Amino acid sequence: MYFSDYMNEWLYGEEGYYKRFKAIGKSGDFYTAVSTSRFFGASIANHFFKMLSSGEADRHGWLIEVGAHQGYLLCDMIQWLYTCDPSLIGTLKFGIVERQPEVREAQRAYIASRFGEDVEVVHFEDIADVKLDYAFVVANEIFDAFPCELYKDGKIATVEGDAILWEDAPKEMQAWAVSHHLTTGEIAVGYEAFAESMSKGISRCDFVTFDYGEKYVRNDFSIRVYRQHETFPLFDETLKLSESFGKDDITYDVNFAHVIEAFEKAGFKEEAYETQARALIRFGLIDLLEQFAKQTTQANYLREADKIKTLIGPTMMGDRFKMLHLKK
């Protein structure tokens, strides 16, 4: 089968990696910016609040997260919006796009632990189910979880057992690769359909997403497997696909130019593209930390400051984590 079908089964099949809720921590999944510090969500919410205050965003619209894991990011954003203006909890509506029933249950439990019955969060199974006049949509590291094809010099990868084989790529794919100056690397599958669904369902939309990648093709394979907090390139000779299938995470660097192209074709425009560090600082991260310093102990401040260093410092791969803001 083509690699994209294999990867789709690996991640989303009946025994797929994302079929069941994954814990974050030493015994679970990798830490992300969301799990590192609540200031990540607060910074994005602070930016959203400024948009609401200026009338750029609709205070009677929706705040939606796509791929929310346990729900940390959305809850942190709701908490900060309530801090800024408690009345927003009565005017805004909140939602999560999540296809896996077990994950939705874990999210409901976490949301209840944070807000009890004071906040209602609506679940959508697919982005195509979201039909709204206005929404601020946020996503953290979702585009590297879309299935992809592996392409090399006019060939496309197929999988048989533990072996990756190569055959001539379809002419349409070869033409796409030539037009995008791609000779070797991943070609994501599904960006266009996702963008089109969001555009058709949401009349006015701000979409803010964070991911690991660049705005150009690398002409190299970045696809890798995460196993027990170790990274293995897919073509590592010691890696047996059958042993990792469905048990370990598999991901690749995002080609942001492809993401932007898909969304622009669907009617969006690029509002901002910058490193995660620059975006969070522009959103008010440092100001929020200074406010926190006035309200807490020195020990708590230093603890949070250390966490924030991982959001804007070299431990988050420096400039490789990007923020993209698209608007329709």
C-alpha cells in the first residue's frame, strides 16, 4: 500500500496510535508547548482578547481547538479570557474538534475538573461539522500528524511488511513535486480538504496554528518515529516498522508553504508567519509573566520563568517552531 495509507492506519486505524488517549510525561507522549506551561495558552488568549476588544474578533463567536489532546490549551485560554473579562464566558461559545471517542471522554473529564458545570464545551467529530458565522480556531502540532507520501526522484514509497519499496509516482504527483521544487521528502495528504472544510463551514475565521517546520521544502526526509522519548529516522536500519506500528508516534516536519497554499486556495490569507518565540512575545508572554511576578512568591515566579524558557529558548528547537495566522 502507499505510505500515506499505511501512516493513516498507523495513527488512526482501529489499533492506531491516536485511537486511545495518550498520557504526557515520562511514561507517555512527548511534552509539547501546551503541556510545558499555562502561559502558552494565556498568551494566545491575550492576543485573542485584544482582537475582541478592538472588534476584530466577534465576542459572540466561537473559540475552537483542533486536536486538543486532554484540553489543556483550550482551558488555559478560557481561564485567561475570564480573567480579562468575565462576561466573555457568557457570550463566547467553546468547542473542540476530536474524532476519537476515548479522547473526547478524557477531555470532558479534564474540562469538568477545571470549570465544573460553569463552562460548556461542544465536541465536533470533524472540522467539516463546524458550521459557524465566526470562530477563532487554534491548533498545536496537528499538521505533522496528517498522513504523507514519501517521494524521491519521481518515485513514491509503498510498504510491504517491514520493507519500504519504490515505484513510479503518479504523473499528477510528479508535476506537483516539480512545481514545488521537491526532489526528496514528504508530501502531506489532506491539507487541501481540511482547509476547504474550514472555509466552507466558517464564514469568518481566524486560524492560529503552531508546528515544527519551515516555509520551504528541505529536499530530505524528516519523517521519524518517537519511541519512549527517543527519536528514530524512519529509514534507520535498526527500526522495524511492524514493532512500532500503532505503538509509537510517527511525524515529520511541516512544509508551511504547502499549508499556506492550501488555505489560500480555500479563501484564506496569510496574516502572520513567524517563530513561536516571536509570536508569543508579541502576544504578551513577557507582560503576563511580569504580572504574575507581582501576585506570587519568588519561588513560583522562578518556576514558571524556567518553563517559559522552554517556550522561547533553544530547548524548543530555536527558530524551527513556527506560528502561522490565517484569516478569512
